[in-house]
Amino acid sequence: MPWFNRWSEENHLNKMGDPLPLRLALPELRYPIGSEPEKTISINQHSIVAYIKTVKEILGNDEFNRIRGTFLGPVIKLGERSLKLSAKVVHAVLTKSIKTVKRHEAWFHFGAQPMRFSIREFHMVTGLKCNGEAREPREETEKFKWDFLKGRTHTVKDVEKQLRNTREDASDERFCLAMLLLIESILLQKSLLDGGTTFTLDYVKIAQDMDVLMTYPWGRTAYNLLLKSLQRAVDKSLDKNNYDLQGFPMAFLIWILESLPLLQYAFSQVVPILSVQPSTPIFLCEKYLQIASPQLIDVLLIEIKDHLKVTCILPPISNDPEADVCMEDEANKDLDDMADLSKRGYKFKIRDWRNMSVDLYGANEQIRRASLLFGNGGMSQASFSYQEESLESKINRISEMVGDNLRIVNDRLCLIEKDRKQIKERVTKLEKLQRVTSYETPNNETDTTPFHETTSRQGEANADQADEQLNNEASIILKTDTREPMNEITKETPGSPIAQQNIETPVLTPIQTQQETHELMNEIISPNISDTQPNTLAEIF
């Protein structure tokens, strides 16, 4: 299918004259969304963690603890918990494969959100060494005399037999054989048929040199085997009832659970998150205590949840010396931009994948609105470790946002209170003026004829008559207004009814005075109060 052109002639120009992309091209999916195979399938994995128990029985606790302290420690910890591969979870993600030009990475989507599996994620799960050159063993006389070196190939059964026949006082020899046995049986198995995988003697020569054995990038070898197996399954086997996965597919399953927290919460049990950051890295496979085997429909029901969150690229593990391991050599700016858009908080839609492009203006507007609603970085998918953000961290973050909004509301209320005091002072001053006026005017003088009408009828009036008329009007207002003094917050109070002599002031009847006073209060109070109402919880969050 053709890709959308990122740089069309209709693109706008920025201030420097460079074209701004209107759309981000998306890669093609292996299966269009909604058409993925949903067969009842089974997956055959060939990794044999049972050899952990075998090696422990042969060596004993003391010698086995030496192996537990090596780079195999995290994998051994996972294997001892006897967790089983959840075939339906793995299959559900494999059917959502994204086609890319990347040779050493695999991309998938879940709930229309992209997610990446690379050697970096494999290392984060297993803790295996992936960086560095593969050193050749030193050319010297063979250090250990092993029977299976007489042939051209060997199997894990051959290594196990040699380990059992080695003297108990040959600790280094037993250590090297045990390490080789666990590496080949757990990480590098390709088949269990006809006696299992047949390995070349290259690995045996590495195991004979302890320095090379301990620094060899076994993680890179294991990852390449697993990745090719996943790619082969996606290309040829997803519509079958069963298929094989070579290498160590449990690493792929744990990566899925880490990238999809809702799946992790629904189908696994993990150790509590540490409140104190450890000085040595804790790899992802060490935290899983149990993993369930849900049905495919259970996985798909989680995919359609509104609050589904997907981590496109997992955040780094603290104190990990290989946090930036990478072996990809094919550059793809569209994939990088897609990952960046996801990291910034954009939620991809099904129509984006159908159109094979994203409207960048709409995407940035969605990110902007989410940033205003949740605060800066509130929507960033890669800002939380899955280990996912702890409940305590979430509560603290929400508390900070609520606190910020409450401070804003408090500032507004302080301004309102300040205005209220000023208004109260003005009202008090007005009432004093009104009382003074009422004392100077006889109670029985209640001429209600408006001043301007009196002037027009009589044709003339002197200043003394005008003052007397205004005093009478003020006295009427005080007598007829039986309401309690104003205690409400108002924005503005009309000027004193005792106006200058050259200003015409209409005189109202008691009923008119009361009605218009209430209307004036409503018009003044309503805008001020509505403008200063605190945000609702929905607006805050």
C-alpha cells in the first residue's frame, strides 16, 4: 500500500521558510485492525527451565549460589518460580504486528497504540549482557578434558552427563559446565525433537575459558534467536492452530505485561514496588511471582477499555549499565516520530491506521489539551516506569495538582473578600449620609413629584428649593426601604442619592425603588460570582 507523502506541496511554511509536515505517515499493519486471526492456538516453547533444579541438585547450595550471583541470576530467579508462557497473550500481540524496515526490532500495536520490542527491552527483562564484542577463547591447550569434545556437535544431555561425572573438588570445571548447561537449555533451545537442539562446539570452547564465558554477550545471541522466531511466526504461522517459538519467549511475554499495565494487573502478580531506590538494577523478570493463562477473548476485552494505557518504549532501569543498548542499523524517521508522538501523550485512533497517517495539527492539539488538563507531562507515556507508577506516586501527583488549583481558588477568594470589604465600606458611608438626610427632613413631607417634572411645570426653581426637594426624596427612600442592610458581595454601588444640585435625579415610588434595587443587585452580583467560582473536579482533572 502506498505511504502518504510527508512533505506535500500544500504544506504551510514556517517563519524560516521551511515546510511544516501536516501529516505523519504510519507503517502498514500485518493485519488490518479487526481482521486479526482469532483461532484457538497453542504455542510450543523449547526453553527448559527444569534444568535449574537439575543443576542445583548436582552442585548443592553453596556451588549453586555462585551461579546465582552471575548474569544468569535474574533468569534463574524467574525460572525457579515455574511461571508458564501465556500463549493467548503472546498470540494476541503477535497478530498486531506492524510492518517496518527495521531488521533488529519488532513493532506491534495494542488498542491502536504502538509498542516496540528490541534488544534493549530484552536486556531490561533478562539482565543478560548484550553489549560488547564476542571475544574468541584463547588459543591454548584445552583446560578441561570433556568427553563430548571428541565429536563435532553436542546436546544439553551431553553437557549434563559430563557435569554429573566431574569430580566434586573441581569447582571451576563444574561451574563452567553448569553455566553452559543453563545457557543452552534456557536461552538457546531451538527444538525438543530427536534429543533436542544440536549445538556446535563453539559454545563449549567459550565455556572452557572462564573469562570469555563471563563476558560473552549471551543476551545478544539469545535475542537474535528469539526475534527471528517471532518474525517467522508472524510471517507464516499466525493462522495455524499451533506454532513454535525458539529461544526464551518468556522475555517477550514479560515485555508485553510491562508495556500493557492493564494486562499486568489482570493476569499477573508482582512483588511490591520498592520505596527506596536500590543501588543495583532490578530487572523486570525478577518482579513476577505469578502469571495467569487467560483466554483470547479476555485479552481482547481489555484492549477495548477506554482507560487502556500502552507504553510505546519502556523507561530505563535505574543504575543499568546497558540502558542504551541498541543494534538497529536501519534508520526510519517516521517510526521515531511515531514513538515520540506516543511518548508525548497522543492516543492513536483506528482511523489513523486505516488512513496510514496522523493529522499532526489535531494530534498536537490533543496533546496540548491533555497537558492543560493533567499538568505538564501528565500524559507522557514514557514518564512512568511499569513497574508502573505506584499508587503512592499517583496520589502525590494528584494531590499536587489539587493543591495548585486550590491555591488559585484561594487567591480569587481573597480578591473577592477585598472587594467585599470595599463595597461594605461604601454602603456604610452611604447609609450614614442617608440617615443624616432623614434627620433634616420632616416626616410628614412626602412630596413624590419627580424633581425634573416639578422644574418643567413651574418653569424655574432656586437652589434652596432644589436642596429641599432632594432631602424629601432621600427621606422617602429611607422610610420605604425596610430591607436589611446589604451583606452580599457586590461589584459596584451606585452613587449617593444626594447628588449635586445641577444633576436631575428621578424620584421613585416605594415599590419601584424596591424592585429596581433588587434588579440592580442581581445584575451587579451575578457576573462577579460566576467569574470567581472555583473549578469543578472535572475541570481540575
